[in-house]
Amino acid sequence: MNTGTRHLTIIGAGLAGALLGILLRRRGWDVDLYEKRGDPRVRGYEGGRSINLALAERGRHALRAADADDAVMHHAIMMRGRMVHVGDTEPVLQRYGRDDDEVIWSVHRGDLNIVLLDLAEAAGARLHFDQGLSAVNFDSRRAMFVDPRDGGEREVRFEALVGADGAGSALRSAMHRVRDLGERSDFLDHGYKELEIPPAADGGFRIEPNALHIWPRGHYMCIALPNDERTFTVTLFLPHHAQTDGGPAFDQIPDASRARRFFEREFPSALALVPRFDADWDANPVGQLGTLYLERWHLDGRAVLLGDAAHAMVPFHGQGMNCAFEDCVALARQLDAHDDLAAAFAAFEAERKPDAAAIQRMALDNYLEMRDRVDDADYLLQRALELALQDRHPGRFVPHYAMVTFMRIPYSLAMTRTDIQRGILERATAGHATLDTLDWSAIDAEVLDLLTPLEDVPA
């Protein structure tokens, strides 16, 4: 345990950087946060590339550790499950859990960032905006920042740097020039574009607010998440380039007029909810979706990466922020446990790297489920069996979504058990159209043979 005041310089004052600043200040660390953007509390949050965030138990645990949960939840909207829109039929709610104790929460990235910045500043962290990291001398421990408004330079001495500056991390690039981090990026040939459903004429929500709405279409989809302003953020996920099967792609939709015709054909019920469709389409850029893999996250005791800077992932499990928040708690804990920064950073990497890899894979898997399987008969039968086995074997057969979203067990353990459970479900339902014809004795025996009781991480 360190007895004197120690100092950390955090690069990036987004969600993870601000939360880490709060956690470190609570432990007595001296903290500076440098952010290349302007202060969103003054300029307003830059929209169009956010993708609404799904706050789950992992993220809420981290917020509670920073005494930030109450302030954040003031802006959050409960989502009980997926509201699936198929054809002209009434949308159907597929619950995430068993009841309202097992839900996730929609929160706008901008609102969350502003809350955390206020709390970080109140805790005593120093915030420096319009300061983009341009160069680092790791030998002399000096970092150079540039003000994007006028090109002014500023040199800062540091004890250690923490990279919370996202998938395009400037600190990661600086570290890579000193030591090969084993970086690899896999980009999907799918991007996203955001639109907005405004409030209804009476000021309320236009559609059911307590759900994640999804319009699955096989190789592409739309989703809509609620905001506390009674709006919804709509996100279209679509291939960038024309497909061999003739399916739609962003490069075939050059303007708002063509996009409107596409929505009239594929998502008419969603289009009817977006009165400013043309303006939103023209104003919001197409975002990239990819996964970042690194072999190394730290440079001895001089620098360490976390969150998207270390392991960016696609957003289809809603766990990118939750995983980053877990990183913050883990790093703070390792700093408590080790006097030596290099040892703390190494222990943090060893702890979190397997779990980051696991949720990266599960996020990719979940895209296929969301766009192609949520209205599939085999999937629905397996989901029904999954819930039945949860009741028959409580604490032993725990559904995949519950392990990832409502518990805090390691992601890597959740992935291992998910693979086992998926095999049980697929074997049990093969050739069946209903639960009534299943061999329950054989299924129960397989569950008892393959799965041990599971306990969550203590609070």
C-alpha cells in the first residue's frame, strides 16, 4: 500500500477516464485528466456517433464504487427486453431476464459523460480540455499536448500515463513506437448510422419506452433505445459495401432520398417514427465497427491502457462500457495491492486480458443473434428451454445473457459455460418443435454432468 501521495495522468476524459479519476481520488491519488475535445458541459455533446449505451450490473457496480450510481440512474431508462418488430404483426417482447429485477438500462453517452465529469471534478481531479496528446518521451517522462483550436503546445511531466482515450488512442500509438504492442484490428464490413425518434405531441414516448426495439432483417437491422428526454436513438446497422446476394449496403444509399425509399421498403414502422429522417441522415456520419486486439497493454510502470484503448469491441452485447468500467475498478484495486506501478499494471493486464477477449468474441456472436435469430423458431425454442432449465436447475444452469449482464462473474467463465450450455440446448431441441416432446430426464442428467453450481462475485 502506498503511503505518500501518488500521481497519475489520465489521457481521455470520456466515460472510463472520468470514472477512473473518481475512483483514484477516493483513494487519495493526485489525478489530472487530459481530453482532446472541448468540455461537453460547455459546448454540448457531439452526437451522431454515440450508439446509446446499455448499462448492466457490471457497470452499475463500478458506479456504486464511485458513489456515482444515483446521479447516473437519474438519466437512465429501464429496458426489460427486446421488442422484436417483424412484418405487420404486433411487436413481441422477449424479456432479458425473469422479472424487473433482471433488466438493463439505456443511458445516453453524453448525459453519462457529463455526470461523471462533474463528479470527477468535485472529487478533486483536474480536468484539461482541448488538450490532445501529440508526443511522449517515456525516458524523461514528459508528454506534449496540442490545443486543436490554435495549435498551442504544452509540455507536462508525469509519473505514469493511463490511456482511456478510446479505440483511436494516441497513447497507444506513442507506446507502440517504444515497444511493439502486438496490435491487430478486425473491422466488420458493417457500419452504423444514427437517427432520432422525437417525443410524441403530448411530450411522452412514441413507442414502448422500457425495451430495446429491434427490427431484424437477416444481414442487417435497426435498433432503437430510449432516452430520458422521451426520445429514442435509432441505429441502422448495414454492410458498407454491396453484397454478393444483392442485399442493401451503405454504398448503395448515396443520399437521404434513396435512404428514405430503403426504409419505406424495409423499416416502414420505424420510418413513420422519424419525422426528421432526411435531416438526420444527412447530418450523422456512417460509423465504423471493429475489434481491437493487443498482446500487451502496458509499458512497465510508465503507461497502461484500458477500455477501448486496449480492447475495443463491437457494440452488439452492450458491454463495451460495462467492461471498461470493470477495468477501472480492477486497475484501482491492483494499484491498492502493489506499491510498484509496473507490478500493478502487469497484474491488471493479466487479470483483465482473458475477460476482454471473451466479451469481444461474445459481442460478435450476439450480432448474428440480434439481426438473424431473434425471430427464428429454433432460437425461440432454445430460449424457452434455457429458461425452463434455469428454473429446474437454479444456480447451475444460468442463461448466457444472465451471466454476462446480471452477474459479475468473469467474462471468460461466462463464455466457457455458454459454450457448454449452447451444446445442451442444441442437442436437446434437434428435431423438436415444442418443449412437450423433449426427453427431460436425459437433459437433466446432462446438465448435472456438465455444469457445476455457479456463484456470483461478492458485492
